[in-house]
Amino acid sequence: MAKLWAGRFRKEVDEKVNDFNSSIKFDSRMYKHDILGSIAHATMLGEQGIIDKSEADAIVEGLNTILEDIETGKLELDMSAEDIHMFIEAELTKRLGDTGKRLHTARSRNDQVALDIRMYLKDETDEIIEITKNLINTLCEVSSEHTDTIMSGYTHMQRAQPITFAHHIMAYAQMFLRDIDRLHDTKKRMDSMPLGSGALASTTYPINRARVAELLSFADVTKNSLDGVSDRDFCIELSSTIAILMMHLSRFCEEIILWCSWEFKFIELDDAYATGSSIMPQKKNPDIAELIRGKTGRVIGDLVTLLTMMKSLPLAYNKDMQEDKEAIFDSVDTVKLCINTFTPMIKTMTVLKDNMRNAAAKGFINATDCADYLVKKGLPFRDAYKATGELVAICIDKGVVLETLPIEEYKAVCEMFQDDVYEAINLTTCVNGRNVVGGPSADSVKAQIKEVLAQII
Ligand code: ARG
């Protein structure tokens, strides 16, 4: 394809250099945003009298037809073009002749690409917010059914204190809520319209930047032309937000993988969301969860790519910045793929309540409650802690648990123990006693679910 900038050059660019330089293979996905941006630009040029109104109209119509032709498959993208921006402009000129050549008045590809990525990523951010809401909704649904499902909470991967499955799942809902908050925040800084920055030093034409921002639904315009073309903070911020979200997903996946193991058997994945082994007939593997855990690595890699690519770049545009796209597009694609696969996997899994309850019955997870029982009877906490520790040691020696240790043994350690200790250390009592805001009691978790659901409408 002939270069639109060919004037200054005496030779065709080397074919390998052309391939090396070209970004159309990965930036063609922005065709729609590029066209919409150009439509707004041409409209403004016409309104300002910078080009003839009739020519502006012809450009707008021509661009709309190109959009339609790409979407219906009538127009094929030329993969030897330098980038999507050049391809569309050249196509317009092919169709409109000299009128098409007027589109690029008062514009540079530098502000054009800055605009296109912002527009594209604003839409993608909205989509990620939507699917994350959908995920949270599923977590609330699953949790609603398990506010009484006792399980052990863990610290150091050791059984620690009794909670419910709902409480555990809702912890992830809180993480994803914060992710949504970060996505909104990231979008705020994406929402400035850079067109009018030109190549770096704006333009001498009497353009109306606010009008272009209005036509494209941007909240504001960028305030410095050098920054307008060379800022990629919004890519880095989005990538970082996605990396955090993926980190949350990977923690969740790690637990799913553990819970599916025969060692835990707290859940069973639906057959549609697990895979078999080529040699071991008994296997049902949590491949999806493992893949999400693995893909978190490459999303973190994308963030490092972007930061390293931007580090030390002088103002303003440098071609290095073309490398932003593959990294941020990969982050966006990966997170969407992961959320959209993870959500139905969670929705369809079976929770093996009895196994959770049985695991919770071992491990002395009510020991803190046993100590608290003595504290409520007046003993200082440290003494109560020591007495309970002695009881746990006795239980281990005898191969019993606190619930089945005879009352005489309790009394031998501390006289303050009465028969009501058994009620105090009952796991359901222990959970529902933790009725503070943010606690695991059924009432607290129900309130939490309600609050979370209210935040995602
Ligand atoms: N394909 C380029 C990119 O993605 C467009 C901007 C090119 N500008 C330039 N002066 N070469 O960054």
C-alpha cells in the first residue's frame, strides 16, 4: 500500500521494515473507534469552516460507509497497511478523492492514536465492570445459600476459627467490589479528549476541542498538547487495575483447586467446567482454575511491559509507544476471558457441606471460644488462653475433641467450667456469636450480601 507520507522519500520502504513498523495486525481492532473519532473531527472541521461543510458531510458519509463495509465483511483490511489509521484514511481517499485528503487537517496520527486508545479502553473498561458485577452477583447468590454452612477459616493454612462458606465467598465479593471502584477511577482519567494536541504542539487552525469532546462523550479535554499525545498513564492504570483483579481471581482459583482435591473435598466442579486426564481414568482436574492462576502471570507481565516501555521516554510521542497496544489488549482480553469462564464455574459447582462441617469439627477451631467462655465468667484472657491450651493438649493425648471431652476433665483444669461450656463451643453458636459488622454470623453475612448487591445495581 502506498504511504500517505511518501512525499519526502525517494525509495520504497524495505518490505521487512514495513512489516516491522506496521501495527495494523493488532490495532485493527480499533477500527470503529478510529472511524467515530474521525467523524467527530470532520464534523467539527465543517462546523468551524476549516473545511467546506459539504466536504465534511461527504467525509462523514464516506466514513460511515467504510464502517458498515468493514462490519459486513465487504471491505477487507489490508494487513500491509502501516496501521488502522492510515488504512481508513487511504480507503476514504480512494472513495472520495481530494475530499478524503482533507480529513487529516489539524490532526496528527499522534493525537489520533491517543484518542482511539482512550475511546477503545473506555468501552472495554465498561465491559469489564459489567462482567465483574455479574461475577459478584453470582457470589452473592452462592453465598445466600450458605450462610449456615459451617467451615473452618484458615490462617497459615491451618484450621483457625469457625466461619461459614458464605462468609468466605463474600470476602472475594469485597475484593471485586474494590476492583470495580478502581476501574471507575481509572476511567475518569481516560475520559479526557486529546485531539487538537496535533503531533505535539497543537495546531494553528481555529478548532473547537470542546465540541469534539462533546460529540464523543468525553468529560473533558487534555490540557497540554505534549502530554496529550504522550500520556499512556491510563493504559498503565488499567493494566494495573486488571493485574490486581487477576491477582484476586488467582487467590480464589488457588482455593478452588485445593477445595477440589481429595484432601479437602469441599466442592465438586460441574463436569462441564473440569477436564480429564489422558492416562489416569479417575482424574477430574480443575484446569480452568489453574489456567486463570497461570494467566495472572502474563497479565502482571503486561503491566511490567507497559511500565518498562514508558520508563525514561522523552516527550512527546515516540514510536516505542506503539508497543502499548499488544500489552493492554492482552490484559483486557485475558481478564474478560477469565471472568467469563470463572463465573459459570462458580455458579455450577456443588458445595459439599458435610465435608466442610466434618473438617471444621477437627482442628480445635472453637478453642478461642472456649477461652472466651472463661473470660465471660471473669477470668483474665491470658489465664483463660493457658487453661484452654492445656485442655487442647489433653484432647490430643486422648484422641478426642473439645466437644467430647468429659466435663470432669474441664473442671480439673479450671473450676469455672460448667455444663454450659458445650453449648458455648458448639460451632454454630461460635459463628453466630460473631455478630459484629463484618463478622461471619448468618445475620451479619446476610446484611453484607444485601449491601453488596445494592452497590452493583
Ligand atoms: N501506529 C502508531 C502507534 O500506534 C500510530 C502513531 C504513529 N505516529 C507516528 N508519528 N509514527 O503508535
